[in-house]
Amino acid sequence: MELLLQKAEEFESRKWSRITTSERVQASRELKDLILEINEVYKKSRDQHLMEVMKRLTTIKKKVEKRLKMRIDV
């Protein structure tokens, strides 16, 4: 669980400006995997802190994917 929280903290502190499209795709996939792993732990423990972390990561993931969709649609 500590490792998952460290990964989450790393993603939250990462700078998201000026990254390439391929980096955005990779980040989106990593975020998805991380959120799903945290969700599995959350199902067992029902720790509200984990829920808050998942919400913050989901927000970041949505922002990353929003930028991806803008680049692909154009």
C-alpha cells in the first residue's frame, strides 16, 4: 500500500506542461493502472484516504486525456 501511495504522490507532483503526446499516452495508461490497483486495496480496507487519492488521480487522468483528445481530433 505504501508503494502505491508513493507512486500516487509522484504523479501528483509531476509537471504536466510541455510533455509529448507519447508521454501523455503513457502517463494516462500508468494512471489508469495505478487507480485500479488502489481501488483493489480500497475495496478491502475502505480507507477514505485511498478514496481521496483515487479522486485526485482521476482528475489528473481526465486532464491528460482531455489534452490527448484535442490533439487527436485536430
